[in-house]
Amino acid sequence: MSSSTIQPFPVAGTPVDEVVRDLDARRSGDVRWAEGRTFGLVFDGGPEVRQVAEEAARLFLHENALNTSAFPSLGEIQTELCAWTADLLHGPPEAAGFLTSGGTESILCAVEAARERAAVERGVVDPEIVLARSAHAAFHKAAHLFGLRTRVVPVTDDWTADVDAVADAVGPSTALVVASAPQYPQGVVDPVAEMAGLADSVGANCHVDACMGGFVLPFATDEDPDAWGSPPWDLGVNGVTSISADVHKLGYAPKGVSILLHRSRELRRYQTFVFDDWLGGRYATPNLQGTRSGLPMAAAWAVVRHLGRDGYRRLVRATLEAADRIRAGVRAIDGLSVPGDPRHHLLSITADPAADVPVSIPALGEALAARHWHLDRQGPPDGLHLTVSAGNVPTVNEWLADLSDAVVEARERGNIDPADDGSYATLE
């Protein structure tokens, strides 16, 4: 180990004020999310939402959801958040779930539960996941960790999963079919009903990754079904066995809390690990974690309770109107394109290959970063990714003006290697 990685452990304690000043100073180079300058990573619901989350966090800073019989308040919080979300996502009366630390953990738990069900109910010994190229990378992480094979299918010209290819891939070894609502890269909603039907035809699970859309799509349909509605995608669809929705994304709760719902308690039991063949007694956990902090659970409960359906409708309307303006502004610039037909809060900016004067997307990303805008970079194709949220609403005009200037600068600079900064691998 290099000596440069070793620092002496603090000997004397440091006064509280000095510790806080040090931490505050370390934040000076972080992205300026509170100013609406980051299209991802942190999602700001406004001062009142921050206040109620911070008050809840203070109350539950030290509580541990490892044992909800010791902390029944956390058991109640988990039950109510799952019940509220099941109602929002058209779950049947027997729907049940657990809170997780985020979208990745929800996905991992959904994959593990699908594997267990396939083994117990169908005797599958070499389980497979069928998923589109657009599905979140966490599904591949889950397959790697839990020993499943991936059957990756292409997307169609509109960037949604190719249903015909899914039909060809589904078979007796299928444990799980993955649909996204919406998928992350281009922000479009997969044909969930058709994919769920194919999963059901072989007795497999169908998981809908609504980590990004779970707290947007229902309210978008309420606000303007013609402009922002989606084909059926949630637990109201026959064959959908589980769904994940992140409260810490467009639910506007602090990191990290997500909800994983199963169609029934019987399906949910495949998520829980139980073990007693050791000297410490019975050990049972529904998640990958053992100890679970009560802080994000309580903060999420407080935010949802504070906003209610009316509050979310207000935030979603403002967000989607801003996203519509951004898409229109991008498409009006020669040389840029928005792939597919995203209707909600996710979109990607790519180069228009038919343009007279091409725009280097890596150069454009650097030009925007120099203007203190943070956009995740992705590919293929090379793209800048935006997750628009309520915190971005006041900055749309400024961002569009800076985008126009950045395009001019990118054209002057020409092509650069996307690998220069290594940032094309980031994901929510």
C-alpha cells in the first residue's frame, strides 16, 4: 500500500464547531444542486420539503430498522409507505413490500426473489433474466452476484424493448423478465403489458423498474393524460409480479430509500433470508443490509405525508412542463437531437448525424460543465443525460441560453475522446 493513502488516526478530539466548519469547507467543490444546476443525483422539492425531511431525520437519526419489534415506529413507517405506494401503483389488496436503500438494492432484491421462486416452484437450476439493452445496469450486477444468466434483447427504433425478441428469449429457464417505466437512457416506457404476459406464460416473474417513474407517471397521467400519459405499466397489469419506485428520486426524499413491492405476500416471502444454523440464534433479513438506518425511512414518510397527492401533482406538472421546454429547445438547435419520444422527465441529448455542422457531445459536455452545469454522460451513442426535477424549473431559461453558447464552443473545439474524463459510465 502506498504511504500516501495512510494518515495518522486522530489522537486528540476536535471541537464540534471546527468539525462542522471543516465539513462545510469540503463541500465547496461539490455540484450546486440547491441552485438547480444538476440534472440528476439530487432532487430538490423546495424549502418546505427539505424542512420536513430534516426534522424527521433529526428525530430518527439513531434508530435501527434491523429489528422493528424494538423500533415499532419504523415498522409502522415501512408498512404505511408500502401501502401508500401500492395504492398509487394500483396494487391488489394483498400487495406487500419492504423499503430498501435505493434503486439498486430494490433491483437486487427483486432478482434474488425471482431466482428463489423459479427454483422452488419450477425447479429451475440455471435461471435466466430476459432484459433489454436499455435496462438498468443493476440487473447485470444482480445476475453477476446471484448466478443468473442474462438474455439481452435489442431495443426497437423508438428505444423500447423489442417484444418479438423478448418472446424468442423467454423459455423454461426464465426466472425474470425486466421492463422499465421509464428506462433510464432515453426516458421511454417499455411495452410492459406484453412483456408481463410473456413472463406469465412460462411462470416467471416480471419486474417493472419504476425507480425513476414511480413517483412521476401516476401524477403525470392525473395532470394531462393526453400529453403525459403512458400505456399500462404498474401493478394493475396482469403478470407484473414486482415493481420498484425510489422515494429518494422524484419522490423528493433524501437519500437513500426505495420501495420494492410484490403482488402478494406469498411472492414477497422469496425476498427474505432466514438462517438459524449458527450460535447467534435466528437471523432474518428482507434486504441485503442487516442494520438499516431509520433516518431515510422516516424522512421519506414525512415527505410523502407532507406533499400528498396534490403536492406531487404540483411538482410533477412543473417538472414536466420544464422538460417539455428543454426538449423543444434542444431540438431547435441545429446539430442536436433528442432520441426517441420521451414524454416525461428523462431525456438524452445526442448529436444529429444529418446536421451540416456536427457537434461533439463530449466537447459539449465539457463546455456545459465549465458553466457549472452537471449532466451525466452516457453511451452508446454518446449522449448527455438529463433527469429534470422540480429544482431545475427556475433555471431552464439560463440552461438553454448556456446550451446555445456551449454548442458554439463545442463546434469550435471539434471532436474529443469521450474517455478523456472517464465520465461516460455514470448512472443514477
